[in-house]
Amino acid sequence: MNIPEIFASLVFTDEVMQARLPKTTYRAMKKCIAEGKRLDREIADVVATAMKEWAIEKGATHYTHWFQPMTGITAEKHDSFISPNGDGKVIMEFSGRELSQGETDGSSFPSGGLRATFEARGYTAWDPNSYAFIKDHTLCIPTAFCSYGGQALDKKTPLLRSMEALNKQALRVLRLFGDHETAKVTPTVGAEQEYFLIDKDVYLKRKDLIYCGRTLFGAKAPKGQELDDHYFGAIKTRVLDFMSDLDEELWKLGVTAKTEHNEVAPGQHELAPVFCTTNLACDQNQITMELMKKIADKHNLVCLLHEKPFAGVNGSGKHNNWSLSTDKGVNLLEPGDSPMENAQFLTFLIALVKGVDEYQDLMRCSVASASNDHRLGGQEAPPAILSIFLGDELTDILDSIENDSAYSGKDKELMKLGVHTLPKFFRDTTDRNRTSPLAFTGNKFEFRMLGSSVNIACPNFFMNTIMAEELCQFADELEQSDDFAGTLHAMLKREIKNHKRIIFNGNNYSDEWVEEAERRGLLNLKTSVEALESYSKEKNIRLFGKHRVLSKEEVFSRRDILLENYVKTINIEALTMLDMSKRSILPAVSGYVKTLADTILAKKSVSSAIDCKAEEGLVNKLSALSGCFCEKIEMLEKAVVGARTQQDIGAEAAYYRDYVLPVMKEMRAVSDEMETMVDAKVWPFPTYGELLFSVL
């Protein structure tokens, strides 16, 4: 395999555009993209023709406006390039209008009340910053998806808006530091993707995995992850074959799949790409998840992207490595070589510290889902409490600025933010904190609260908007000052003092931290229902409205869509539990009890003196447990009915959290105990041992 030759071979890259477009068209297109303007129809027609010819050469027969609605997956409607020419034959056509904008039926996609069912029009608009690509003989054009009235119906539109807002405010700050050359600041992301692989034949015997993506029942296997022998272990041949095929397909689509390894839990793995522009990283992560499932199927495997498919072992997350880069190649979250560069670095760093503290609720909200609630707070994921890890050196530097004291590093200098007194310091000089929800790792922040199935557009447009707001406040204050260095020092000193409570370099998994966080006044929004209630707080509506990322109506619609998804997810799980319980588990237990009873009768028919205490004890235990199990079934049925009587979506979500989920947990506990007592040949589903160790 010639990797450089196949890399991005199915992508309409900048290099391809330069080769295929007239120079004037290419320059005009790049100018429009840089300035965020619409392409003229004439330019769009030329680009569309070149794109069509390239795609057809690559075997494409159709095109689609590929978008990311609020369903959590991508959507596409395929149209062929063919057009009748009037003599019974066809020609291949693709216009600038078809490239730039499409229209689809938007009535079946979630809108959160933004539009009525009869208001069916939805429009897709090309995102020229994300390259078109070919998938399954179809030219995929990354697009935003909006309603007839211009409201965002997708996850990408607010991401693009937030990138514009962040660029605007970051440039204001850079100008104050004397940078008049940078023309654009772009957030970049590298999304590390965790996932499970299990054998497809075993998967098909589990209704809970098929319907819900996670096991609703399952006793712990004798062996799990206790020996730490899976993490970074030798990759099994079958998995390695899958990874090799996945790499090849991702490379063809321009995804820089870089690192792959076994994760902590049996059957769990990770893939990490090289970082890129946030909107492109978002597209590529959606492609990655889709290809993982598709390629796993070819190997008779199933890829599970649920955050917690198996109780008792690690769940799967998606670590979002976020940073800021200029068009000059400067990473704004990387310490520099001069005092001025370091003062600039600290300004951006403290802006994020301030923003995360002020918008803890939004940061938690950005990763909220019914599935991620099972993972957060486990021994592989941070708790639901937001905090930032900076490491000892950076924390010491901030303490020195706050207290006007000597820096404890080797330079032993007073920390002031003028151009002559700030000493040089080094990045990434402390150990990495894997327990932190948001950790600074030298030149980026690793946001570790994301669940494995999430669309990264959501947490990133939250983060971008929060950062834009803090930089805006900083710029407003500094632009009015006649003493830049003095004002900067006083401002950052104030903000460190006001927001240092969010900085924590210790063990986020410990009970002591939960208590300490409460003393500090930090939020602990343990469930998605609590988190999503904060989405529509007045301060958050003002934030999104001020930077034109989401209107008030769009905020409420997204909150309701997420709450509705929470409700539907748990409802499906509850109904699946009832189905598995009544049609499989109870019959299996009853049948086994009958077998034991028949054994007792057979023994006693031979001689009344034969000891049957073991069988009788087992019959009594299983009979009592199955009776308890029947009671739990009735309780769950009543709870599901009760949820449907709630007056609004918020109350319904809270009811599922407070009444349905606890009964499901109790029901599972009874079933799992019975599983350990019933003959393995009788139990109706593959066990945890079979699931986790099915790939040999």
C-alpha cells in the first residue's frame, strides 16, 4: 500500500482544486471562503463542473448534501448526475446551484418546536471550508441544514457561527498585543475515539445490544479488566485486520488516523487522529464512526459506540483536544520564547479558565445524554463536576501573578505581565492528569467528558462561544486603557483570584474531591436532566444571542430535543427490559426450577433417604428471586405508564430519571443474581464472558 498515494484520494482537496480550476476561479473561491461570503453563481458553476468531472473519474454516480441533523447521526439524500437530453439518452450534469444549496424534506427531523409538521422545507448550504469527498460512489458535499426561516436544524450551523465569533474576538485581542498580520484564528480539534468490538454472532443473540446499544442485563464475568492486561496489549489478529482496513478507508478520505491501541476493558480499543480545523474534525469524526460500524460488519464484528455498553468495566469516551491556531501557524495556547508572547499565552489561558468557571453548567450540558450518565463518575471517566488541570508550574505562575510574589521556578522572578519582567517558562513540565475533565496538556486542552457517541460539534460550539465571550470582555477592557501592560496585569490578577476555584490538579475520582468541590461552590450536575435544565438559563441565552450562535428559540428547541432524546432512550430501554424479562428470562428460570424439582422427585422416588438439600435450596432461592423479579416487572410497567402522564418534556425526563431508572436497576440486580445460579446452557443470552472475550 502506497499511503501517500492513496491519502485523500477520495477528497476534493485544495490541491485538486488548484489543479482543476482556472487560476482566477480558484483565487476567487479562496477569497470568498476567507471572507465568509457566498460564491457568485458563475464561480460556483465552474467549481461544480470540476467537482463533478473529478467525482465521475473516481466512480461516483450520485451526489448528496451530507449534513448532521439533531438525530445524532448524519443524513444524506442521493441524486444522480444524470439529466435527460431529449433524445432518450442522458448527460451528466451538476450546477453551481446544486453544489451551493439543496432542499430536502425537513419535517421528519427533530426541530424542538421550531416548526410545524406541515412546514416541510429544509435547506442545505455548502460548507466550503470542509472538503467534499466520495463515499459509496456518491459525491458527499458537507453542508449546514436550516429551516425556511433560517433557524439551525443541525449541529454544524452553530459550530460554524461559533468559529466566526471566536475568530472576531481573538483578532481583537491579538491586535492589542501588536499582532496586525494575523488574519484568522481557528479552533482546532483532535478527537480520540474509543469503541468496543464484539463478535457479530454473539451480538445478534442480545436484544438489548441490538435495540439499545448496551447490555441491560448481565452478571459480571469471572475475569474483567482487573489484571490490566488488555491496555496497550498485543492487538489480536482479527482486530488488527479490522484496524488495517479502517485505516486504509480513513486515509482515502483524508482522515489522519494516527494512533490505535487496546484500551483498558476487554474488547475495547481507541483510534486517535491528528488535529485539524474544528468543522473538518467534526466531519471526519462522523465519518470515522460510520466507517467503524461498516468495516466491523465486513469482519463479522460489531462496533459498539455506546458510552457504557457493559456494567462493571470501563465505558468509552471521546477525548476532545481543543486549541487555537492562527493562519500564520501560531498556537495561541502554547507558551512562547519572549515575555510578550507569554503574556499573550496567559491571556488566552486565563480567558478559558474564567469561561469554564462562569459556564460550568453549559460545559456539563454540552456532553449530556442518557448514555453518558452511565459513564461519568465511573473509574474511567471524570465526575460530572467541571474542573481544570493546569499542572504545578502553570498553577504556580498564576499564584505568583495573583499574589505579586516571586515565581517559585528556577528564574525566581516577580511575575508581572509587562514585556520585560515575565520570565520564560516551559510547557508540559508536569505529569498528565487522566482524571481531569479538562486538562491542559502543553498546547491544548483535553476535554475528557465527551461520550464516545457524541457529535463533537456540540461541545466545541459551546467551548468556542464561551471563549469568544471572555476574549470580548478582555478586549473591551484593554481597548479603553492607556496603560496596556498595567491594565493587563491587573485584569488577569483579578480574574485568577475570582476563578481559581475551578483549577484542581489532584485526583478527580476521589470522594474527597467531591466534598472539596462542594466547598468551593462548584456545580455537580450528576444527571443530564439537571444539566439540560441549565441550557435555557437567561445568562446562557444571552451568551449565545450576543455572539449570534443560537437565538433564544434555537436554545429552547435544542434543550427540548435533548430532553426528548433522553426520554425516548430510557423508554426504549425499559420496554426492551420488559420484553427480555417476560419472554426470555422468566421462562428460562421457571424451566430450570422445574428441572430441579423433577430431579428432587426422581431422587426421592428411589429413596426418601437421599439428600436433596442442595437442589431444594436452589429451588427455594430461585423461586423467591423469580417472585421478586415478577414484582419488579409490574413496577417497571407502572413506572413507564406513569411517565407518559407527565405534563411537559422536562417533567417526563425527571420522572424517567427518578422512577423508571431506579426500578430498571433493581430489576437488573435480581436478574443478574439469578443468572449466576442457572445452568449456563439454559440462560437465554450470551454472558459477559462470552461478549467481552468473543473476539479471539
